[in-house]
Amino acid sequence: MKKSIMIITVVLACVCFSCCTKKSETAKNTQSPFQSQFPGLSSNKDSAEAQPVEDSFVEDDFIKEARLCDLAQKYGFKVGACISYNLVSRSGYVKMLTDDFNTTTGTNEFKAYSLLDQRKSMAQGVPVMNYYQADAIARLAQAKGIGIRGHVLVWDAYMTEWFFREDFRSDGKIVNKDEMQRRVKLYIEDVITHFETQFPGVVYCWDVVNEAVADEVNERVADNDYHLRKSRGGSPNLFYGIMGEDYVKYAFQCARETVDKVNPDIKLFYNDYNTFYEDKRDAIIRMIQYINKEEKLCDGIGMQGYIGGYGQQEGCMNPNDLNLIKTAIKKYSDLGFEVQLTEVAVRNYDKAQIDKHAEFYGKLFKTIISACNEGANFTGITIWGITDNPSMPKNDYSYKMNGPYCGLFSEFYEPKESYKEVYKVLCE
């Protein structure tokens, strides 16, 4: 009797084990359509990013068959996203970048205040740069076959003041015009040459000057036809203060001379915000026409694409903004300029409006495609607010600039409805 009981027990145990094993294997092999098309996004190895996939994604029937940038190629423009040095080693972000984009822009690493090395500049008497962080971005882009928008060579905001002072000392006297021009020329030559020499063809364009046209009347140079900026938020524009009204043209001359030597295919852009509003748009046109009067120094206009209410939901997803953007693209293009949207953030501060946000994002790409179909020379869009950041505090600079629910992707690099809407539009 005891022997019979033992035999029955062993048989039951074997049956249970077999059933459990089959259930386990079934669970391992079950994969949603979303996961099969976006492998790795829901199982990010970065511990700080690891989160479960939401049920809505698991049940989604969305299937990706091409990269966004490949779909946009038929219309003649690149699609990109920004990157910073700290994201170069973040596998989830890099995968997101390489899976869909063929252009990128360093958020800060290519700017003068990030590159300039004060100690070495003081020692050598010329501008000396530390390219370590920017090179890390360029190295990644080169390895992944992604182009870079060089951003930016000359910008008054946040600029290190010692660059304008004698001997590059923080307490030195402000230098004269001739010395300032010498420094700007040396700086521009060194930066453009460095990236073209070390990473040939990777930096395909440069924002030569950024935000030189002022919105506020009290920040403009008096009687200047193109509203040249003399100050920003109470701080003087030292490029203008030392070099005068021609500092923008001089920067483009230096950049043109350099690219003609190292790679004439590199395009030179002027970049600014509020470029689709009529008053500023027309001021920018007057400035670039002046710069290009004797020879074509500027190839294109970079339209920063911060769209919607600044720090608030009111004003977000306004259809009239799309009309203004298309009009501006066509106006700049009709005058012979290449046009790019350079720092796009479709602002959204309300999680409940993700469907409206998706619809608006789709309409933005329809607007771009419509302009291209009508002959506009539109060549690229680079998205700044690429991922959501719902935990971002309201006093964070990026909260107002981008909005916490601005992304094509979630904070875990999962494609949102906005991504799928853009994908659908590009497939049409």
C-alpha cells in the first residue's frame, strides 16, 4: 500500500512539473507585435530606465517597417534628435536615436562656452579648445552613420566673458575690435577644421550665428534695419559691443573661408527662435540679404521650432502656428535659402491631451510635406523635445521650453501615439 501511494505521488509530481515547464516556455516565447518591431525598448538594460511596458503598448497592433528618416527621404529632408554628452553612454537613448534618425545636434557641447579652455588659452595667447565631450558625440555619430548639425559658432548668450578680455583673464580689460576679430577668426577656423579633420563629412552644416535678431525694442540696436541684438535680458551682447554691427557678417566670412578650404559642401546657417512670426521673419530676411549682398555667405535659415504656450497649456497645439510655419518656410526658400526646423518641441503640459498632441504632430509633418511638395527647399527637422519628462519640476528651464509631455517617445524611449501619427503621415 505504501509503495502504491509513493508511485502515485511521483507520477503526479512529474505531471505538475511538465505543465509548469510548458507554461513557463509559453510565457517566454510570447511577444507582442510592438516588442518584435522595437526590440529592447521595453527591456532597457540601464537600471535607471527599466520600467514595465504599459498594457496599451502590449496590445498595440502598430508595426514599424522603416525608420522615420528613411520615410522622410522621399520628400528630401532629414529627421533628427538632439543629444548631449551624458546620453552618449545611455544605451536606450542611443538605440532610439539610431533606430529612427539620420541627423543629430549637440545640445551644448559644440558651443563656444563649452569648448573654450581658459587656462590653455591664457598660456598660449590664442583660443584653445577642449573637444573631449563634443568628440564623444561626433565619434558616436560617425560610428552610427548619423550626420551632425554643428551648433553653434557665435552666440552671445551664456558666453564666457574672459574670451573678450585681455590675456583671456577674468579680470582683464575688454579687448579692442582688431583683437576680437582675430580671436573670432581663430576660433571659427579651429572648430570647423577640427571636426572636418577628425570626423570627415560628419558635421554637414554649422549654425554660424545664433539669435542675433532681437524681439524686444529695448534690446535692439537703434535704427538698425534688421533689429540687431545689443543686449539680452539686461546683459550686453559683447560681440556687437566690441566688433560693431558687422559682427554677424564677419563671422560668416570667417566660416565661409574655412569651409572653402576644408570642405565646400558644409552648409552655413543662421539660426533663431520666433522665425515664423512676421516681424522677426522679415527682419531676419533683411539681415541675411545684407550679409549675402556681395557674395553668398549664408546658405540657410534654421527655424527653432518651439511651438505652443511658454510654460502653460494655453496656446499649445494652435493650428495657426502651422500656417505661420509653412508661410515662413516658403518665404525663406523662395529667396534662395535652405530651410530647416532645428530645435523642435511641440509643447504639451497636459497628459490628458496626448491624442490631441499626436494629431498636431501629424499635422506638423503634413505641413512640412506640403511645403516640400510646393517646391520649398526644406532639408531637415531636428527634434529637441524628443522624450517626455513628467517628473521634471516646473522651475526647470526645460519645463517651459519643451513641456513635460512634448515627446514622440515616452521617458522610457517607447514610441507614443505622436510617433505613430508621424510615422503614418510619412508613409502616406
